[in-house]
Amino acid sequence: MMVWTVILAAVLGTAILSGVLGMTGGLILMGVLVLVLPVAAAMIVHGAVQAASNGARCFFLRKHIQWRIVPPYAAGAALVVAGFAAATVVPDPGVVLMLIGAFPWLARMTPRFAALDVRRPATAFACGVTVTAAQLFAGASGPLLDAFYLHSSLDRFEVVASKAFTQTLGHLAKVGYYAFLVGGAGGAIEVPAWPLVLACLVAVGGARIGTRLLARLRDDRFRRISGYVILALGAVCVVRGALETFG
């Protein structure tokens, strides 16, 4: 009960945060889950809760979703899931966390990354490939995903709504991969049903609160705050990945 109390509190707080910024909550939640659950179980709980949270944001902000991003993103994501399914790998996330954390810093320091506008089909496809791979490897991909929206002209509602839809697809793929493919190859992965359902409901409530708070932000403040937050989280990812890999 104590473990699930901690998880539910983390789910609520991170769902609110993601509802405001469209990111960061999943990364923080993953950090909490891997401290209290085995890796495969943490991936399943994280995927289910984040799918509920992102799916709720999709519904609340559905008129702002940029649907032209979805087909190339989904194609890239499907390619990665097929590759992972063929290999049936449970990865060590340390190196991937370092790469995820470094990406937003590179995106701001390297002029070439200015071309990463997710509205372009080729960029959306690349986003689907890299972000889905990061989700399956490390469980979360917020700093990496942000780089593809950094140079777009989308407003804050369009950013949060579009991220939420594509992230819902990625988290559902992650649940399927770890629950069915990895579970089938390496034995059953036990996750209690009723706390997981409760966590998903809490995530939906947190998403609702977060999207309400989003309406109080201006676009310029949204971009400034989210930029600072994603760089800070990127640094945390690099440090945590280094500790897991070399510590």
C-alpha cells in the first residue's frame, strides 16, 4: 500500500505538470517508478498511466491537435515497434537516458537542428522513430520530443494537444511490448489491476487540472518556462544515465 500511495501521489503531480507544459511529467514519473518497481513492471505501469493522462489531454484539447503530424509519426513509430518485437529486448536505459538528456542541449546549440519542425513530414517521421525508440528503451522521451517542437510556430494548445496524441500512441505501444512480447518471452510480469486502474483515473484528473492551468499561460511564457524546464531535465537525464552506466 505504501508503494502505491507514493505512485498515486507521483501520478497526480506529474499529470498536472504535463497538462501545463505538455512534457516532463512522464520523465519524473519514470524516475519514481523505477525506484519502487522492477523495470518491466515500471514500464507497464508508466505506459498505462501515461496513455491515460495523454489520452485525456487529447480529449480535452482535441480541437487543437495537428492531424497532419500523425501519419508520418505513426509510420516511424510502427517501424521501431516492429524492430523491437523482432528482437524482444529489455534494454539497460542508462546510455539512452544520456542521449535523451543531451538532445535538447544539442538542439539549442547546433544551427542544423533549427530544421526540426515537426510539421514537416520527414521530421515527423524522424520524431516517431527516435521518440518511440526512446520510450521503449528508457520509458520516457520528453526532452527528446521537445526538440522537434522547438522551432515550430504552433501555439501552446497545439503543442500540448499534438504531443499528447502522439505520446498516447507511443505509450500504448510500450504497454503492448512489455506486457505481451517481453512478458511472453521472459515469464509473466505481475502488475495488480485495481491500483493500476486507480492510477489511470488519477492521471485523468491530473490532466484535467493541468489543461485548466494551461489556459492561464501566455504563449511566450509557455515557451520560456518549458524551455528552461526541458534543459534542466535534460541535464538530470545525463547525470542519471551516467550514474546508471558508470556508477
